[in-house]
Amino acid sequence: MASDHQGVVGFVNLDYISLDLAASLLRSGYAVQAFEIYDPLITEFLKLGGIRCASPMEAGRGVAALIVLISHADQINDVIFGNEGALKGLPKDAIIILHSTILPSYVQNLEKRLTDDCETAYLVDAYVSRGMSELLDGKVMITSSGRSDAIARARPFLSAMCEKLYVFEGKVGAGSKIKMVNELLEGIHLVASLEAISLGVKVGIHPWIIYNIISNAAGNSWVFKNHVPNLLQGNTKHHFLSTFVQKLGTILDVAKSLTFPLPLLAIAHQQLILGSSHVSGDDDTATLAKVWEKVLGVGITDAANAEMYNPEQLANQIACKSSTVNRIGFIGLGAMGFGMATHLLRSNFCVLGYDAYKPTLTRFFEAGGLVCNSPAEASKDVDVLIIMVTNEAQAESVIYGDLGAVSALPSGASIILSSTVSPGFVSQLEQRLINDSKNLKLVDAPVSGGVKRAAMGTLTIMASGTDEALKSTGLVLAALSEKLYIIRGGCGAGSGVKMVNQLLAGVHIASGAEAMAFGARLGISTRMLFDVITNSGGTSWMFENRVPHMLDGDYTPYSALDIFVKDLGIVSRECSSHKVPLHIATVAHQLFLSGSAAGWGRQDDSGVVKVYETLTGVIVEGKLPVLKKEVVLKSLPSEWPLDPIDDIQRLNQNNSKILVVLDDDPTGTQTVHDIEVLTEWTIESLIAQFRKIPKCFFILTNSRSLSSEKASALIKDICRNLHTAATSVEDIDYTVVLRGDSTLRGHFPEEADAAVSVLGEMDAWIICPFFLQGGRYTIDDVHYVADSDKLVPAGDTEFAKDAAFGYKASNLREWVEEKTGGRIPASKVTSISIQLLRKGGPDAVFERLCNLPKVHNIVNTSTCTHTTAEIHTYTNTLVAWLK
């Protein structure tokens, strides 16, 4: 056994994830010893190189850190305080890491007992889990809490054991609190998934088609994506329910003790209890699907086994046989409709537009559209009429009201109804059109994707109708969509899929609000809670998209709360007509109704969190803290010891590409030594520069002083000249770098988009706001600006309030999403962290880069360093990856 206890870590009790922790410690150079009575586990531990101990006391002898696995609070006395308990052999300066998720009160009582009675001052708790996100899939995550002095002692061991570490300084018990919030979300999402599949089956949609569409849409969650396939395949047994019932019951007990309402969790708990009651005690064969069939009376299993078809394949077949469309009428030029209509204009369709709001018509005219004064005028002599109004009443009015569309539509024309309405309304509308003598055709085509994707023509569209109607509108639907699904079942089937998606999306927003409000009541940093959940099983598309609005306190209506009053109202009405009780969806509807009744209906739908804030007094909004610079820098892993500057210089000597730096401001150029700087970029001057075959040269664009439009035009002009000049000089190749401001001010992504439009698509954008001398640090994706001995989040500095380049997000991944207007979501941005570089070195960075998709976006956050050696290491690894 090692004699130097600073390098020894002990384990008391093991599980399979503990083996991964032990393996990581051994790889980091620690000696590891453990007590465990289960032979298969200890055998695997010994294979790793660990040392077996005969008792908890022996496992704690001579260690710097002792990791104690506790499943139940009643184990504490024997394992820690017993005659052969861990404390008997533990050095007084050792840190105890409690690997457990027992209730916070038990952890806090243990800390008090250790401090008061045993003079053992150092305890932290650790919730150990595996990441569920694309970035951390399967990787070990640890959430730990404790006093600052205990955290300081535990951090080296915690960091060595995991890929991602979250630390909450203060009271112990944060780990089990995080686990409760995550399980709250998982429980609600499970019941919502069951309700969604049941409703879809009841309205005649194949459950696998529901799954395939929604798992790639806004209604998706980790639970839906990962549990529904097992549900439909009959692989999930009923015991699954009992586990959830117990977990959710514990959370509700804690909430009750805090006088905190959890209406969604309460109804989810009751539904799971109901499900459990339908299983006899000795029936081990009952599947979750069979149980839920008894609960809701819907034949999920038979529907899942019915013959399948491919909605995207049907869409491709329709597109190939589509009729030519010359004129399109468009009624409803709101946020979504305006984007759709103007995209059709850019796709060379002739579009006649009508909206009740006159300023929108002016904008549409300026975009090149033909403006009409009534629905009838917008319908005259068109081949296809698109209706994109808010609700059923408006749809009825523009079709059959005064100066309505039907009166003016030519015989044989087609109507595309893209509003979110009930399947029943669409079916009745189709029947009315059939009874009309004009042979008008209807396509039920609700859309999903938001305002940005509407304008880009990359919506998801779920279309249904007769083959004739679909063929007559196929070109238009294809022009508006990135994903087009043709749903069998006639008009109403498309709206059925959209209804199921909205059920899930609405519940996920409301459950996100409930979870974040409960987390705030538990005293957890809401921003850190959000980060943990996005990498865990409680995440959903809506959680990741809407909770940042709650954290920023920004309720600008990207999608109004009243939209879900309407959409979940459709769900409530349809479940009543089909006699399918949907408890979770109905309660979520009541929460949105409460928000609307309070006057928040026109605010963003994330404003539903205000219902919880108003009732309970909690505040979910969470600003990033200002950090103590010295404490943060000391807490980081040791620097990677090697500086590959010599390797970079050798690569540079052999590199045939010339580095061309486009500098947007003179302050950067002022720091350049022994490199030529051009202040004009004519083709002739660039040819002359390329003929010198330099390693690098700068072009001072000074584009930061320009508007975005002028800056983009300038970059395009320079890139075109570079291309022309390079092709005029034999054997010249070059790489372009855009140098901007380390406080994140500049024309991003406009300048990058401009360069790409001329030079062609790149495999990745490398974003590296590195400026050590200026005190710019990026830690855990958050970009900081040093102010004396403090680190201030960049989004809270004066730089972020810049009139031209202002921004809100300090987290670089969120900053990319903010600056690209959501085109590149934060979840699609990969981080290369200081922890990854310092712990794993160039090999770990290289592996992360190699595992990226073909086209990806990288945020380099490995810039918190005392020297430039680590930026050299990253650069060298990046060059190797690019080769």
C-alpha cells in the first residue's frame, strides 16, 4: 500500500460506475484501494490495478480522499461510524466524498456529526451520472457540493474522475437536489410521451410514424427518443413504473415540506400509480404498453405492429409528379406567414398576399409581392391558396366570411391550410369544399420550425389530403420545407401529428418551468442546474430552447404564451371527443391559461414560469456570478507540460499555404511584428504580395467601423480579389482568418458567412477569443473579462452593451446561437475545454476533433492559461486534424 497518503484514494463500497471512477484515478497516477463484499465487482477492480481492503476502516487508512458509496441513509452508521467503519483509519486532513443521492437533510446531518463529534472537517457530496447529450454521451459527470475549503481539497480528485464537473459551493446536498429535479422532468416526460402516443393512435396515426417525426422535431425529449422505441417494441416491463412511483413520491414529499406546488409532477405520479394498479403482483410478463392500454383504453401494441409506410418517400413521389404552379395566394402574413411568403417570392413564384395588418402589406410589397385588399382578391386566378392564420375562427372567416376566399377561387384550385387547427376542423372543412361545385381541393399542412426556418424555406411540414390535392401543391410544399412528410389518412391526419407534437412541446415548456422553479426553491444555481439537465435524461428540445429565456428574464415573444392556450386547448378538445383522458396535457393547459389570465398571454411562452414565481416567490432568473480570479485559476487542473512551438515552426516551414488575416480593427494590426500589413486589396497588390510567397500577411479591413451590410460586401470583395489573385500566381494556396475582438464585438456571423459565400463551405468555424494579456478567459464555456482580481462574465460588461455589437450571452455556445439568430443552436457547438486539454493533452483534443460530424462548429474555450503554450498545443493539434 502506498505510504504517501497524498497519492492514495480509498473506496468504501463499489458499483459499476465506481469502477470507471477508480480507473480514471489510476490513469491519473493515484494509488486506489477499496472495500467491497461483492466478488464480481472487486474482481474487476483488482484487474484495473486497485488494492483490496478487508474493511471500511482499512480502505480509509492513509488516504487523501475517501469515496463512500451509500445507497440508503441507514447505512451511514455502520459504514462510517461502526467499529470497523471508515473513520477509524481516516487521516484528519482527508476529504470524504459521499457518492450518494440520499436526501439533502441526511447529508447535512452527516456533515454536522463529522464536524462536531469527530473533528473531521472535510465532506462533499457527489452525484455521479453519465452524460446523455451528444457532447457527453456516456461520459462520467459529477455534481458536487460543500464548503469552499472542502471543495478545494476534493476538486483534484473529482476532476480526475470525470469528464464534466459541476461544483456548488455552500451547503452539501446539491447532488441529490439536482437528481430530484432531473427525475421530476423524466417522470413528467414519460407520462407525456405515453399520452402523446395514445392520442396519436386514437386519431389514426401509426405510432412509429409519430415517433420518427417527433423525435426530430420540437416535441422531442431524451425520454421520448429513448423510451418510446422500447415501449412500442414491448421491451419495457411494468417494474419500470414502480421505480418511478417511488422516486416521484420522494420528490413530492420534499416539495410538500417546502410548501412548493408541483402540479405536473403530482399528476404524473398519480398516473403512474394508476398504471401500477393494473398489474397483478405475480405478473412478470406485463409490458408498459399493455399496462397503458388498460389505463387509457388505446391499442398501442396492435397499432405499433400494423403495416408501416415511409412519409418522406411518399413526399418524394408526390414532388416528382407535381403540377406546375403559376400564381399563389397567401392569406396571413404574420411572423411565420411573412417568412413563408417572401421565401416563395425568392423561389420565383408569383405571390399575392393579404393580411389585416396594413404595415405588413407594405413590407410585403417592398419584398416584391403583390398586395391585395381582401382574402377574395388574394384568391383570384391563383392555382394554390395558402392560409396561415392564427386559429380556426380566423380560418373560417377568411375562407367563408365577407369577401372570403371561396367566392373568388377559380374552379379546381387548391387550398393549403398551414394554421395549427384541430383535425376535426380540417375534416369538416374538406367536406364543405367537396360539397361546393367548384371542385376545390384541400391539403392539411401544418408546419413546424419557427420564424427563421420559415424565411429560409427549411420548415418541417406534415401534409395530408387526396393524391390529387397533394400533386397539385407538391412544388409549393417542397419549396417551403426541408422535411416534408405525407401522412396517410386524409385531411386531418397532418394536423393530428402536429397536435401530438404540440402536446409534447407544451408539456415540456411547462415542466421546464416547474423544474427550474423547484430548483430555485431548493437553492440551486439555476444556470448551473440548466447546464446539468441539458446533459442529462431530463432534457428536451423545448427545455434547451426556452429555459434560457427564463434565466435571462427575457420574455420577448418569439412564440406567444397564448399560442399554447390555443394548441393545448385543441388537445383538450380532441381528447374529449375521442374519449382519451390526457391528464398531464390538461394540467399543462391550465398553467398556460393561468399565465394568460395574469396578463402574460402576449409574452413569450416561457413566461409560464411566472405562474410558479408569482405563487411561490422564487426567482428563476439567474445571472452568472463574478468570480475571484485567483481562486478560479488555482482550481484548474495543472497545465499540460509540453509546448509544441518547435513542432509548429517545423509545420510552418513545410506548409505551402499562405495565411491571410483579415483584421477588422487597427488595434490588432498594431501588435503585428515582422509581418506585412496591406491597407488596400486591389488584385494587382494581392498578386504582388502572393509572389513574395510570405508565410503570412494582414489586410486591415477596418470593417468593425462599418454596418453589417457594408462589412459583408467588403469581405466578399476582398475574398473575390484574393481568389482572382491566387489563381493568377502559380502554385499558390492560402487560408483566410478573420481577426476580431476578444470581447466578442464584431460582425459575426456576417463576415464569416460572406467569406464562405465566396470561398466555399468550411468543415468548421474555429472561434477563439484568446487574449491573455488583456485578461480574457473562457472557463466552462463562459467568456470572462478580468477586472482587477475579478472575472466578470462578458455579457455583463460594457462591451456587451455596445450599440452596434451588443449581446446578452456570456456562454460562447449560447453566444453563437444568439448571434446566428438560432440558425446554429448552442447544442450543435462543440467546446474544446481547458480541462480536456490539461487532463488529456493533445491526444484527447485530437480525438474530440476527429469525432465531430463532417460539417460542424467549434468553439475553442481552452484559453484560460498563464502562458501561450496551451494555445500552441491546441493550434498544433488543430493543424494535425485539418491534415
